[in-house]
Amino acid sequence: MQNFDVSIPMLSLADNSIDIDEKEIRTRKGYLAADCLKALETALQDASVVSMGKCIHFTADIVCSGGYALWKRFCYEYSIDHIGIASMKIFGFLISSFNELDKEFDRLPDNEFYANELIQKKIGQIILVIQQSPRRGKLKWPTVGKETHRNSIWLSGVRRAPDSSAVQKIWIRSSDLMELFIAGNEMIYACKEGALERALFWIKWTYEEDAAIKKENGGGLTTSDHGIALSAKNGKGRATPINFLMLCAIEAYKEAATTGTIKMNQEVSSLFTLYKNSLPGLLTGRKKIELLVILIQILCEVPKWKNPIAGPLVKDVVVLTRTVAQVPLFFREILALAPPKKQIKKVGKPKKKKVEVGPLSTEAKLNMIDAMVNQYHGGNVMTGSGIGR
């Protein structure tokens, strides 16, 4: 297997203690933190078995360099950006997995957390499930002309959707403007017609219209948080029209689920849980808008599927189990190195690069896993048992 260090700038061991600023923070292995995340993202977009080893290597280095919280956010953001509707079970898996890890992270001292083999396997399982998940590219937002904003004549001219029961349940006459009511109805109507681009148009129009009103008079399309603290401060939620649209989409999903045209109750519940309950700093407001986009994709596309259910989380359990058993080897190699002087807190946003890889048979994957670990660790292969917790 190729050396993971080749293409990434590193400091010499003597340089590891140099006092450097946030942009120059290095991992235990000597990678620039931002470069390490970029390399991890590149490896995730390659489904080959060799890249499985790279994913574990870079993950172990980031986590053991104090970057657990950063890696956790990276996993959520990557899943939103690159997986989404292609594997809807991923979000429930991440929520439950990180709930387990967070408890251990809060309970254990850092060194004990890094050295615990069950935790190592759980961390490895997470990144490998993400890597082996099918991918779906990010959608392109439609253009919304400036002439459409603060223009009641334009809005009345394009209004065509009937009043939706989903929107009527959420709209609050005393705090929501009529423009928000109209946009919500148009978005839901577009979903029922399977018109994804039009539904996205109304999400973007609503966001920009709200910003235009705030700039004009300091108000907005709504003064209510609709019970969701999108950006919580002092226990109070932020009034945003995106909360309104998300709740309208949830009500529309409930109606579709009742008729059996979509059967993703658990998956949509996990998506909504991530939207409303994620701690500040985990997901930005823009990422939460993209969670709404995933739900809109479900409403537009899934009713057309022959079987409107989410696919399995993992297709090749044998390969995943075999690889997870080897994860502690990668952690031991990283933990043998000195910790960085500064723990990883923040780094630049990783660049995105798509790599296409052809499929391999299960037998070929298993052989490559054994060869990968054997070569990387000089023939000292130690096997584990199971995926862990």
C-alpha cells in the first residue's frame, strides 16, 4: 500500500514544538490540519479498499490530535453535502453513534478516550460507513431575480398554489407575513408536482425576501422561531422563515406517509432531530437549510420510486466488519507519536474533489484489506473481533 505521507506537507520532528498560529496547526503525524481534512475528504470520495485505509489513518490522526469535535462536524457536513437522499439511514446512524461517543468523550480523559479500542472501532466504523455510502451530488440553486423581491405585483402574478393544509397548520397570523404563507404554499405545491427546481426556487426566494425586508425595516418575514432554536442564544430561538418552511415540509411528509407514497418515518425523524436539536457550532444555518433541501428532495422524488423506502445503511457488511477489526492498528501508530503543541480546534474548509472508482468483488476487497494492513504494519497483523459498540 502507498505511504499516506507522500503528498502532504509535514514538519520534521524537531519542528513539532514550534509556536505557530491557527492556520499552521499540525497533527501528530505532522500534517497541516487543513491538509489532513482535505486528504480525508478526497479519500472518502474513493470507494476503493486502499482509500479505506487512508480514511482510517487520517481520522485517527485528526481525532488523536484533539480534533474530535472538528471531525464530528466534518462527518455531518460531508454526509449532508455528498450523501443525503442517496442513503437516508446515514443520519440516524450518525446521531446514535455520536451520542455514544460523546458520552465517553465527556467521561474519559483525552488519552484514555484515544486509547480505548472499542472507541477506536466505533470511530473507524463511522468513517467507513460514510466512505462506503452511495453519494449524491449537491443540487444547484436556481436563479432568483432581484426584481422578484419586495414586489407584490410580481408575487400576485405568479401565485398559483392552493392553500395547503400543511402550511395552514404552521402559519401564525400574528407573527408571519402573508408573503411567507404564499411561499410555503408554492413550495409544497411544487413538491406535490415533483417540481424540485421550483420548490428550491421558493426556498431561496423566501430566504432572500426575508433578508431584503430586514435590510429595509429591520423586521423580516416572521417574528416567531416556530418552536425551533436554529441559532440558540440564552435559550431563545432565532426568528427565521427556514424554520417555517421546514415545519411545513414535515407536515407535508406526514400527509404523504399516511397515504403510503413515502415510507421513511425513522429517516425523516432523524433528519428533523438533527435540524432542531444539534448544538450550536455543530451545523451552520446554511447546513440546516441543506437539511431542508434533502427533505424537499424526498417529497419530490421518493413518491416516484417503485419502493418508496430508504436503502440499507451498509451493503457489504463482511468487508466493513473485517476492516473495522483492523482500526486499532492505525490508532496505535498515531498514538506512538508526540501530541501536537496546539490541539486542533478550527481549520479552513476542505476542498471537494470527486474521484470515480469501479466496483470490486467482495473477495477482492477482503484480499486487499489483508494486504493493506500487512504491508502498512510490516506484516504484524493483529485481528480484532466485531465492530465494537
